[in-house]
Amino acid sequence: MKTVTPTVTLVMVLVMAAVTAAHGPEPWPLLSRQSNSSEPAPLVNETRLDHVGIFVRDLDATTGFFSEALGFQVHSGNTFPDGARSAGIFFESGYLELLSVTRETAVGASALRRAEFLAAHEGAVFFALRTPSITQTANDLRQRNVATHESSEPANALYRILNLNEDQLKVEAFFIEYPPRTRTPEQIQLASALKKQPNSACRLASVWVAVSNLDEAVRRFQELGFESGRQFTIKALHARGVEITFGKASVLLLEAHGAGPTSEFLKQRGTAIMGVTVEVRDLNHVTSILRRNGIAEVPARARAWGRSLLIPASQAHGIWIAFTTRHSKAQSPEPVR
């Protein structure tokens, strides 16, 4: 059984412990929205998207790109015992973790697997779902006959991690809990400062998973207790999909709809994380940053994000990024043209 070996730094724990706690898609008739499970898992509404792990070959160069070209504030992380190095982009809700490891520095099978991935690709490898209780989540999943394994952490660890069998979702994912802890005023102030993004980014809204069989992918999430939501098409990606909702975030499952970016991604990586949606407060400000730095955004004519800008994976170290403004699900926001 494959399990995820996540990397969580002290700075990341401090930031995410301070967090207290979007899409209007075009419908298309393909999937049944009925789950095979009787009821959603009890903690689904309290689950949120915590972070996405993005592996890159040159961490320093990537940090510079995300900072200078895309306008993020990027913070240095740690060098881990397995040889990986990290950096973080923190939001008021969620964060992006940039990671790098080489065959020369890798220690252990998991790190070596990451290094081998980087020999052929760059891009997102895993995502984490934050839960208020690992114990309750494990119990809920056990009742659904879903295999899990809690990572062995030191007794004084500031987080707990519950791994899913990688075969469950065909992509690496795990649950993380940050138990309540007392923080000093200085730690609270630091966490607040780390989450202020110059480009006005404020929330990691969704992670996209490209899949070869949409019906099967939806079923696998339903087995965990999550509900399938709106169905949509994204013309810019030549994709159609379904939104898996939980709390204030979501997973977008994308299936290729003709030749295009999604079909090409699936040829190269198979079922894997293709991109992320980042909510911003001022999309015009983001546009000016991108154009000033020569970053060519792709107009998003679908309603999967509302008014939005797409950054192709070819420009962002293997991961597609959608910048979007928050909008009401009850309305159909005007797409960028």
C-alpha cells in the first residue's frame, strides 16, 4: 500500500494554525449526482483544502518566478531529513508548498521517488485536506471501508496526518489536523504578516485533478463521503468536469473533452494534479502584474471560476493557476473575454 510522505514545516504549522477557517460552472448532462454511500461523512462540511505540494527542479528559481513574475510573497521553509527543501506561499486560507529534491540529496524511497519524478516533470504531486479531528475522520472512513494509515509523528508534533491509500483516489492525498495550541502575540502577528500577499491573493479555492474516467473519479470521492456538485466545461482547457465540494473549497475533477491541454497532460502524467484556483481580491491588480512581467494569461471563457485569468503550466513550473475573484454561486459571473 502506497502512502503519502508529507512535508510540513514549523512556519507552515504556525501560519495554518492561525487560519480559522466559487465557481459557477456550465452544466452538462453526463453524471448522476447520487452517491453510492447513504450519507455524507459527518466532518465533510468542516473539511477544507489545506495545501498543495508542488515539486520543482530549481527551488530558488521557482521562488523568484512566483515572487517576481506572479506577485506572491514566498517564504523559505526547511531542509528536511530526506533531503527535500521547501518554500511556502501562504493565504488567509490554505497555502502552496514548493518543494525540491535531487537524486544526490534524496534519502529514502519516498524522496528518491520525488527526485525521479523531477527528472521527467515538474508540477503538483499531492494535496492535503484539513480536518478538525483525525480520530473522527479515521473512524468515519473506517465505517466506509476506506483504508487509512496515520503517520508516526513525535509526541510533541504540532500536527497529525492521516494517509489515504493512494489507490483510493489515484492521486496522493492526506488529511491533516492542527490541534489547538496556545500562541504568543508575536506568533499571531507573524502568521498574519506571512499571509498578506502583494498580488491580493487570499484563498486557495480549489485543486484540479485530471482524470481519464470522470464517473469513476467521482465515485471514488463519494466513497470518502464527499458529494459531487456542479458539472461544467472549461473551453480553454478542452475539459469537462465535476466539482467535489467540502467546506469552502473544492476539488475539480477534469476529463479531456477533445484534444487540448487536459488530454496532453493526461498523456504525460496520467491521473494527477493539473492545477489550482487562487482567489484574489483585485483581479485587475493581478492582470497588471502579469502583463508588466510578460506573463501571457489565457482568457477563461468557462464559468468554472467566474471572472478569472489562467496561467498555463508551461509558464508556471508544471502547474496551471487560475486567479479568480470571489463570486456568488447563485449568479452566473461574466467570464473574461
